[in-house]
Amino acid sequence: MAREAAFYEFLLRMGDNTLILGHRVSEWCGHAPVLEEDIALANTALDLIGQTQMWLGLAAEVQGAGKTADDLAFLRDAWDFRNLLLVEMPNGDFGQTLMRQFLFDAWHVLQLRALTASSDARVAAIAAKSVKEATYHLERSAETVVGLGDGTAESHARMQAALDYLYPYVGEMFLSDAVDAALVEAGIAPDPASLRADYDDTLARVLGEATLTLPEARRARGGGRDGKMHTEHLGHLLTTMQWMQRAYPGATW
Amino acid sequence: MYAQMVKSTGTGLKSADEMSAEERAFQARIDAGEKIEPKDWMPEGYRKTLIRQIGQHAHSEIVGQLPEGNWITRAPTLERKAILLAKVQDEAGHGLYLYCAAETLGVSRDEMTEMLLDGRMKYSSIFNYPTLTWADMGAVGWLVDGAAIMNQVPLQRTSFGPYSRAMIRVCKEESFHQRQGFDIMMKMAQGTPQQKAMAQDALNRFWYPALMMFGPSDKDSVHSAQSMAWKIKMNTNDELRQKFVDQTVPQAEYLGLTVPDENLTWNEEKGGYDFSEPDWEEFFEVIKGNGPCNTDRLAARNKAWDDGAWVREGMMAHAEKKRARKMAAE
Amino acid sequence: MKTEWPLWEIFIRGQHGLSHRHVGSLHAPDAEMAIKNARDVYTRRNEGVSIWVVEAAAITASSPSDKGPMYEPSESKVYRHPSFYDIPDDVGAM
């Protein structure tokens, strides 16, 4: 695969993850279980939106078609998106949101850490800034998963249900394709499969403390990061997120 | 304002002769500009009025997250989304600071929350109006935050220490809120004809509700007189409303938008604008619960609270287990 | 079951070299979450480099009625302040 094309795909994958997850988390604003959590969730969403501006900004630059990060965020259709299916899954209850966050953060930190050594200086710089934010996200989401998993019978049951629901989407993080091969070749990004062992360690430690049980391994649900088959949820998210840009094309806000 | 129609407890202002020695000493401290701190002696009426006022102010911040939160997921650009989210998050923070200030008076946040949820405590009438277009994000920031700042800046000098400190923090953080709203309005007023029409429509819908935020004329209110003597209300409603109109009209002119008031004229003699009163009947209906969004706003707050119960309980149960394990290990 | 999280008092060191200063309070189930909540609530504008949290119930405060006996006796100890002493200018900086 041509290096530039693979690089663009990679940047979309990074930026679409943070775009879609940031959007999901922002849906909580004003509705969280307690004020302190409301404020913390907004911080997470703000970090992710900021990272999106950097990744998609670079993607637009690499694409070289005179577009902006906003164009990429608001004017592509579902099949153009390259985010993991995990991040487009609906918020569900607070437990499901935090479980999704934890499962993502645990991967995100490893990925960003590896990217700080990227052969592309722009990627390394974005990763260096983002990894600090993601490290805090992981600390917070892991502590909450532990608290709720090891809380009451009800909170335990809800967290186990969230894990059972979301775990099938974890495998997609570690699938490799031609894009990944080209990136590894160029020293831009790590082979996804190489992150799996550390990821499993984090999960085992945190879920053990949370007294939660990893579900039986099932076939990984893929189709997000290569855009081949998103879930039905993504279209509804985009319908909301892109409404203004679609309804008033070309306007400046 | 964020705290409207707060009734102070008691029968109105007492003369020095009618006060007990303690009350006289208390009033003297306030007159001398001293701050009252939570453990200091205070009249029961002062404490109760403050709980009502700070509580209502806090509730307004929390319910106030909803009309703007309504547009976070539809913000037109990434930057606008980040700004709006940061602003609505600040409101949650301001609610938090204010609840903490009220908690120093011997009421818990949960108690206050329950009183909001079952309607025993109020929040500002303004948040019972809907946000229908993106221009409303501009109008709310510009007009609603603008009106709130008018009230909150003087409240930094209020007599109750924790309230004063909370207001200082709030004012510092809020300084960008009104500006971001005006910035949205500027972009739209200079944009396409459709955008400009949207901006005008937002001004039309929010102008009178913004004027209502200051509450009805209170120049003869005994409650206001008492609150002003205690320095928990710093200006009359009419003073603040006039100041707001005088400040806002030129801004509307700058935007090229029309304030929806045919009677609006500059009065050279008083050095301010003459303007139409809002429909006070509508105001009282909104306060009573019959505004466009009262039911939905309270339902949203109730849902968040009820749906979150298992989270609050779960986190607490884990913390208690952790403490027990730690003690057993020692 | 009463589930309101305890109240914590938050102290933040604004810059290296300064003391921690009381900035406000918040609720959290335990000390670890109180630190995280403090980070999210009270350092949103880059306000801190270090956080202390203390459960509000653990603070013992002086009583306002003790104000006289507590603080006034020190008012008469003027000799504790450098301005009490007249040192001739000729002596130089001291």
C-alpha cells in the first residue's frame, strides 16, 4: 500500500476514535450521577476533542485537498469513518460508559506511548501531548470500574453486563491489515498485535480488582477501523453531530 | 437573576431598638464590612435566607446546564463544541461551589437536591425557555450570562464569607462565558441572511425572559430591604435591570440586530433607556411551574439523579469495603 | 441507606515554592477519588501543581467565641515585630 495513503488512513483511525468517543462522552454533560462525575466526564471529552483537532488536522494536511479537520469531522459519511466499533457503541448506563472508556483508555495509552517514538515527528508530538491526558483517563476509568465492580450487588451486576456487552469489540484493536503493515514498515506506528499482551495484563489486573469476569473469548467484531461494516449506531451519531454543517452548507460559525 | 424572589425570613427590617444585643452586634459587623463565617453567631433568618438564596443560585447553575447542553452534540465545529462543553462544565462547577457554600450553613447537598427535585426549591425562570437553534447558544451566552454577571459581580462583596468566595471564583471563571456568546452572535450577524435571521429570532425570544431574570420591581419589598441590610442582596432588581438594558442595547446595535421593543428610547434626563416591562403574568406562571420547559427540565434532573443512585451507592460501598480491609490489615 | 459521599476540603499548591491554599470543597467516596475529583474540579484552568485533600469531618476548628482569648493576647507583644526597635540609620541594613 502506498505510504501516503496508509498514513492518511492511520490518521483517520486515530482522529475518528477520539472524535466519536469524545462525542459520546459529551452526551453526558448535565446528566451524570453526581456533579463531580459530570465535570470529570466533560474534561475527558474536552481532551478527546482537542486530540481530534490535532489528528484530523494532520490528516487534512496529509490529504492535501485543502480541507480542514472540521471538514473531515462533519462532512464525511459513515463508510468513510475509521474508528473502532467500540467507541461508537451507545452510552447505555454510566457503568457501560465507564467500561467502554476503560477498555479504550487501556489500549489508547499503549498505542500513544508507542507513537511517541514514531518516525514521523508530527505523530510523535501529538502522541506526547495526548499520552499524558490518556494516562489520567485510564487512572480514572480504571478506578471507577474497580469501585463499581466491587461496590454493591447491583453495581457489580451492571458492570459485568457492560463488560459482557462490550468485550467482543476489544479484539478489533489488535487486528492488522495492509495499512498497519505499511506503517510498521515506515516506523510510523506499532503493529497492533504487539500491544495485546500488555493490554491483557492491564485488563486482568483491573478486572480482577473489580471482581469482574472476562467473558468467553468470542470472534472479534471488526469493521470499524477499516470502514467495512460499522454498527447502526454510528449513523445516528453522525446525524446529530453533522446536522448544522449539512443543513447550512458553507456557513461560517 | 439566578436567585429570584427569595423571601427572607422574618417580618421585615427591625430597627436597632427592636434588635437583641446579639442582632445589633451582628448588624454592626455587617455594616463595618466584616465577613460572617459559618461558625459565627447569626440570626436564624439570615441563615435560612442564605440557604434559600445560595441553594436557588446553585440549582440555577445545574438546571442551567440543560438548555445549553441541548446543543453540545450539534455544535457546528470542533472548536465550538469544545467551547460550549467547557462553558456548560463550568456551570456544573459553579453549582458545586455554591452547594459547598450552602453546606457550611448546615444543609447537605443531597437535601438541597431533593428539594429541587420535588419542587420545594426553585431555580431561575430563564432556564424554562427552550433553545431551538444554534443562535440560542449565542443569545444565552450574551444575554443570560450578561444578566447573571450583573448580579454576581456585586455579590462578590456579600457578607457571608463562603458565598463571597464562591462568587469570586465564579466571576473569574465566567468572564469568558458572555464573550463566547457574543462571539457566536457576531459570526451569525455577519453571516448569511439565514444566519442573521436566526440571530434576530434568538434575540426576539430571549430579550424579555432575560429582563425577567432580575425579578419584578422590588423597591417596596420588605424582604429585599432585609436582604440588603444583611448584604446578601446588593442592588434592587430595577437598578440591575436598567444597567443591563443600558449595556446591552448598544451591543445589539453593533450586531445590527433589533431589540424587540417599540418603546425603547434613550432618556437623556435619567441617562438611560426607557423600555417596556416584560409580561409579569408570564413570569409568575413560569415561576409556578407553567413555563415552556419546567416539566422537562425537572424530569431530566430527576432522571439523572434516579439513574445515578446505583453509581453513588456502588462507589460508596466500595470505599467502605476498602476502608474495612485496610483496618483489618493493620 | 445514606449514600451521600463525604465532604472533602481541598488544598492546592498553585506554584512550586508556595504553600497549599484552601480552594474549596467537594464530595468523594474516598481520599483517592477526592484527589481525582479535585484535579477535575479545581485545576481546570491550570491552577495547581500539588493537591491535598482532607475529610471535612476530620478538621478541628477554633471557636469564634474564643476569638478574644485566642488572638488578642498577641496584639500586646509588639516587641515581636522588627519595627519595635529603633536602629540608627548609620548601622546599615539589618
